Amino acid sequence: MSPAPGQGGAVPMPTQNRTLRFTDEQKAQVLERTDLVALVSRDVPLKLSGRSHVGLCPFHEEKTPSFHVTPRRWQCYGCQRNGDAFQYLRDKHGLTFVDAVRQLARDAGIELHSQTSARPVASPFTRALTFAERHFAAQFEAPEASAVRDYVFKTRGLTAETARRFGLGYAPAPWATLAQGLARERLAFDAETLGLVVRRPKTDGHYDFLRNRVTFPLRAPTGQLLGFAGRFLGTESAPKYLVTPESPLYRKREHLYGLDVTRAAIRSCRVAVLVEGYFDVHCLFQVGVQEVVALSSTAITPSHVAQLVAAGAEEVVLLFDGDKAGLAAIESAARALLPSSLPARVASLPAGTDPDDYALTHGEAGVRRLLADAQPLSVALLHRLLPEGATAGLEVKLKARKQLAAFLALLPEGFTRAAFLTAAAAHFGVPEAALVI
């Protein structure tokens, strides 16, 4: 067994008390303070490639590096193993979960006090989030929120069951309805850390971060509540969507909306449909395309890919808005998906069409036809970079060649890179050597 990283390389003895518990805040703090790249580098030589560090997998023999490490997650696209810093120590060095937490806490200089109760008391973060969820749910059902329900059920076309399944709520317009309730529960300062409320200048008081918005709970794949998003309902100038800020529990670049609800469908059909918006998830799920998740206003990352693989996806189909932003999102998605071993295709919506509207108009059968006609991501990307293909002029090809080089740089030497280069040369109408910068 390899020595665990840490003090003197010694492996701590397994903890005998299996009832030990750590709070969500403690685990989040340890992960926040752990440099996962440095941790893995003690066992595996890593090289920066794009947005992740890459090396040979420590869990199986390979000649071409397929082991990717980001600041928060690791993923092998060969053997499909993945996890966070805790999981790495468990898999690589045989530590128990408790010992892995303690090991990394010691390395980070964090003092932990574990709980031994078989029924641990909910942490303040969990209590604050649960209070907010119940508050928003109650406000959504209040008689004075009839216009809110009309927006959800009539304007957006959701059923009451869909709204219940995804936990939709309402954050009222007044400045401090949630903050006042949290203060009574002595949870205001924990809620501030989570971004649920904002400190008033020069006082100890708080006001609500989300106001006059339909709310969507943000959950981990396990169902753990992490934060909230909100869609603005007013007419005055304000961001259409707001998401509670990153916190010890919530990181936007690691979150996929709806995965807690839809992962069973993903595992069943081995496909994940990736969309951009909350209502896209709701409407596709409602019409019967339940293997769907959303990116929640961020580009796809290696962490997202790892979560989809862990959920059982063997393929991803991108279904983005049929506008310029949606087309541009294809390039962003390719940066994370092309270097992975997860096959991806792109479904094309009519220009100016959103997935939610299309689903409600055409139903499951219409969406299934779109998905069946989806083209490989590599093909969609090449058409995005050089729409005219081989007939394009020299100047246009030179510009596209520079853009193509950035994607080639993300791909390690091997079959995927060679196949992509061959396809690109055919699309550009030039020899492969002419595309290598």
C-alpha cells in the first residue's frame, strides 16, 4: 500500500468508531483548503492541459494520459473512476472516510471536532437552507401569490406536479421577509455565509438576497440542499436570474441543476440531455424527456463531465437555445467534452427557439426526433468554426485554423486527437500537416 500523503508519509490507523460524523461545513472547509492538484501530484506527475491537469491514471495501467484533475475533482476517462480529495485518499491509500477527512484537515491546519451521535443534529447551514426552502414554498402557496402561480402554470406551462417535483417557491418582494425569520431562528449569520441574506451597511441587520422571484432549490446529486436560484418577476431593471453566491457548500462550476431528480432516468437510458436553463429542465422532464440536466449559467467543466459519468451517462446530447449564445455555447462545451471519453452530440433547434417552448409545443415525440438527428460534437464544432467548409476563402480559413489550434491543444496524443485532426483536414480541404501549428 502506498503511503498516504501528509506528515512523514505515515498511513493513519483506521478509525474504529464507525459512528463518527463531521458537519457539512467542516467537510466543505477541508475541501476548500485542500489543493487537490498538489495532493495528487505526490503520487502522479501531472501536466497542465487546458483547464485541468493531466497524467497517467494511478488506478489502472495506460500509456496515454487519461487522468484529469481540477482544483475540486479528479476523473479518469479510461477506467471511469472519479471523486474529490476524500475519495482519492480512500481509493489510492485505502483510508476510511473519517481518516481521509482527518488527514486532509491536519494537512490544512484545521481542527475538527467530530460528532459521535447516531442521529447527528443538523448543521446551522442545513437548518438555514431548510428554513429558506420552507419559507419560499409557503410564500408560493399564499393567497397573495396568485400572480406568481399564474406565471409558473399558465405563462411557463408547468403542471403543479412538476413545480412540486422540483421544489419551486417564491421569494416575496419586501426586503426582509426571509431575513426576519432567520434572525428569529438565530440563523442570520449562517445564512449570510450561504448568500441567502445580505448584511445591511454599518449594522448587524440583513436583507433578502432573492426578492420578487420564483425560486429553484439547487441540490447536489444526493439531494443535499446547496442554495437557490431565482427568476425575477418585476418590470423594473434587474438581472433576470440570480443565484446565491458561491459558499462552503455551493460552487457553480461543479453544479448541474436537476441531477438529483433526473439521475435515475439518466442511468436507465445511459444518455444525458444537457440544456442551459431551469425551465428547460422542467419542461423536458414534464413531457417525458426525463434524462435532462442544466448548466445553470456556466460553461460545462470537467467536474460536470465526471458527475454525468458517475450518474451513468454514456453519451451527452447538447440541446441549447437556437440563438447566437446557444451556438457559441457549443465551442465552450467542446473544451470540456472533446478531451473526455464521453461521446457528445449536438441537437439543432430552430433559430430563436428555446428547449422549453419546443418541448411544450411538440411534446416528447418532437424532442425525441431532434435528439435522434443530433450530429457529433466534433462535426458541429467544425461547422461552427468554418461554416463554408472547404469552399471558404483563404483569410477565413486562416482565422478558423487559429481557433482550431486551441481545441487541438486540449487533446492528448492518441486516437481522439488523430481522428479529430483527420476530420478537420477533410472539412478545411487541406492536408493534416497544414492544420498543426
